[in-house]
Amino acid sequence: MKSFKNWEKRLAGSLEQFFNRFFHYVSVKWEHFIKKGNEKVTLMLIPHNQKKILNVHMSIFSIAFFIIMLSVLFIVFFISISTLASTADQMSHFKLQYLKYRANYEDIVDKVNDIYQSIYKTRTEATNLANFFLGQKNWSKMGIGGPDVEKMKDLDPYEQLAEISNNVDSFYSIFVEWNRRQPYMKDLAENWPSRWPFVDGSGVITSPYGLRRHPVRGDILFHTGLDIASFPGALVCATANGVVKFSGWREGYGIAVVIEHPRGIETLYGHLMISLVRVGQVVKKGQTIGKEGATGQVTGPHLHYEVRLNGHWEDPEKFLHLFLEYF
């Protein structure tokens, strides 16, 4: 027990002696470091001319601090330059991406405008067909509207697509109703006088429906039909299914054919060279009924074509335009 205490005292003494020496060593080195750091260094700035030499006295600590600050500034500058270069590359990349997306955006806008123009045209045609075949009352229930093509250009693509969707929905309902009534419409198309009255599609309108100066008498009279000139002997056809009501000579019309169609419609074909049908004969739309001539009160060969609805004259062009646009 006694020997252990002696050993403990010797150990404590050794540790005390070690730490004393260590702290003394550190203290001496620190004092030496401070002394060296405070030593002055003279920097001599010698000009090339005869002016006085400039002496700058600085401690080693000051020089070290200055060097450290320069190093820090250099590192910060280098990092900043690297960051700016990287940012510039990113900005250049983003700019290219922006230009690409902008070009795609403008391309999409152009395509959307083209699509809307097609839809607008189709919707207009669908409106005309619906008004004509289904009736204004039925069509008005389906909903119409939307901006015109010029106003569509002021909308962004999302609004344009939404507007297109609305228009698709609006005239889709028309086609659904149209499809439902196809049997009726087929019958209407066959029995409605919408075909051009010449078999080969030739001829031009030389005198329209309405008031005009009579080509023979010279006075102002109401022209009850269309004068269509093709060439002498051109084949004239029925403009709709029907039954021949009259075939022969009629005062003022020369050789003429009158066809009775369903729904109170009659068509007349005058100034024929010859009639190729007889009274009571059933004729089909497009079937040849005679040839263009110059019989009756005329100044030259042509076809006089009339349409009557419930005994009243109607402008034949209304029916012909329907044929030209939709059939």
C-alpha cells in the first residue's frame, strides 16, 4: 500500500513536470512568434528618376495579413468568375430553349388558327344546312355563337383550343340531328330542285330572276326564272325527281316541259328545241328531258328555267346554290 502511494506521487510529479515544460515551451515559442511577427520589414520603392526613395515599414504580421487577404480576394474573384461563366452558359441555354419554345408556340398558334378557320367554315356550312333542312326553330335550340376568326387571333392557345372545343360541340349536335334525319334528307335531296339543269354541267346564267327589260318587247317586266345559255342542242335534265305535268308548246315559252315535284314544287323548262318526255311520265333527278333551243319569244338559243313553290315563283338560284355548295 505504501509503495503504491509512492508510485502515485512520482507519477503526479512527472505529469506536473511534463505540463510545466510543455506550457513553458509553448509560451516561449509564442513569444518568439509574436516577436518575429512584430519585426519590421522595410520596403524601398526606388523611382527611375531622381526623386526621393520611398521607404515603407511594415511588420511581418501586416505583410502576412495582406498576403492572406489577397489570397482570399483572389479565391473569391476566381469563384465569382467561374460562377458568372456558368450562369452565362445557363442563360445562353435558356435563351435557346426560349427561342425554340417560342417558335413552337407560334407554330401552334398558326395551326390553331388554321383549325379554327376550317371549323368556322364547316360550322357556317352546317348552320346553313341545319337552317335549310332542319328548320330555324330546331337549329336555334342547338346553340350557336363564338368569336369570329379575327378575334380568335387575340386569344391565347388555351383559350383558342377551348373555343374550338365549344364549336366542335355546337355543330356536332347538328350532325347528330342531321344523321337522325338522313332518310328524310335523302328524300329531300332527291326531290328538291337543286341540280343544275344541264346534263353536262355547262351553261351560264345570262339573265337572273327579278325585274329586267324584256329582250324582245323592250319594256320592264318581272323575269320569273333564269335564262341559262349553253349551246344549241345541249341536253337539259330534270333538277329533281317528279312527274311530267306538261310537255308541248306554251305561249311565250315555246316548247316547254313542266315537272311536278313533291312538297308543292314545280319546275319549268322553256324554249326547248325538242321535248323528250310525255305527260304523266315519272322522271328522275338528272334524267334528260329535252334539248336547248330557241323556240318562243327569244333572241337566241337558251334555256328558261323556273321554280314554283305552292304556285308562287321562287328564285331558282337559291336551290341551285344549295346544290353547288353541298351536293
